[in-house]
Amino acid sequence: MKKLLIILLLAGLFACQETPEKSSEAPVLKDAATTPTPAEDTLAYREVAIPFSQASINMPAHYTHITLDEIAEIINASDLDEEEKLIKQGGLQEIRSLGNKMIYADTANIFNFVIFVETEYIYISRSMGRRYLGMVEQSLEREWSDTGDKFEKLDSKYLHSKKKEIIKAKYKLITNGESDYYTQYIVSGKDNSLIMIAINDDNMDLEPQIKTLEIL
């Protein structure tokens, strides 16, 4: 259970940052200042396979697959000061330790991203969901209160259908007057489970896509 919390708490390392300038050798991602993210009601989607969970999901078309090495290149090529670079690279190392994963990033802002994490099968029930969500809230309150940042719980719930069980936890973090949104999903089918974390500054929520996600 600890790993499920770690990845959400690590999201704070990428909070409230503008897209850094990129060198010609860095992965080609558009600049947020000139390429605004499409409005949610006009988004185009494409199906993305998540092989390690035998799952698939419709992702916004302006999100592209990216590796941790490519993110590291962008950070190193940016004009962030050395301390900020070290903090972000440290965050990447922690994410590497989480095992098998896939990352999709907003082409307009590399720090808006979605992480899919492989996990062993997790049994989900309504009572288990309540316990887990309470643990997340307590952990975030400890972590973020120590920094002086403000956070607000936006959503926490258990969802289910005939083919899958879902836990959702969504928070808004306010740092220096800027807001970032953190949403964590745990999805379990009959034989497989999946963890998904979405971190962004535009409040994009993939709940409709999670509800229609196919998982075995």
C-alpha cells in the first residue's frame, strides 16, 4: 500500500512549473505559451493499450508517450536553476523505483502528465476504498501541511460495475497562488489491477475514460 501513496506524494515535485525551454536535441514537445491545451469539451481521444495490465483507455490525443529518460533530458536542457533540477531528477529516480510504468505527457506542457503503474492484483471493496481514501487524506495532510502549502479534497469515491471496481482520490494543491490537480485511480478487473495518476494544472479529469476502461 505504501507504493500507492508514494507516487501521489511525489507529484508535488513537479507542481506549479512552466514548461521549460527545450534544446534542439530534446524531445519535440510544443511550448505551452504558444500552444494552449484544448478545452475539455473539444478534446479528441485515441485508444492507448496498457499491455502490463491487459487494459486499454481513451487518452486525449494531445498527450504523447514519453520516457523518464526523455523527461530527464528536458529538465537538464531547461533554464531551471541547479537546485530545481536536482529536486526534479530526484523525483524521477523515485518514480523509476516503482517498477513497470507508462507515462503520457501533454505536448503543450510536459509537467501535465499521466502515469500508469503496474501492480499486483488489488481486491477492492467499498469498505476497503473508505480505508484507503482515509489513509491517503491523512498522509497528504501531514506531507503538505509541513510545507505550508494549501490543499483541498475535490473528490474521493468508490465506483463499481459488473467488470471492474474503482477507487478515486482527487486533490487541488495551491503553491504560491498557483493550483495543480492530482487524481489517483486504482482499477481492478477480474484478474488484473492498474494504478493511474494524473497531474495537471488545467483540471483535466479522466473519470469518463476510466469508467469505460477495458481491463481483464
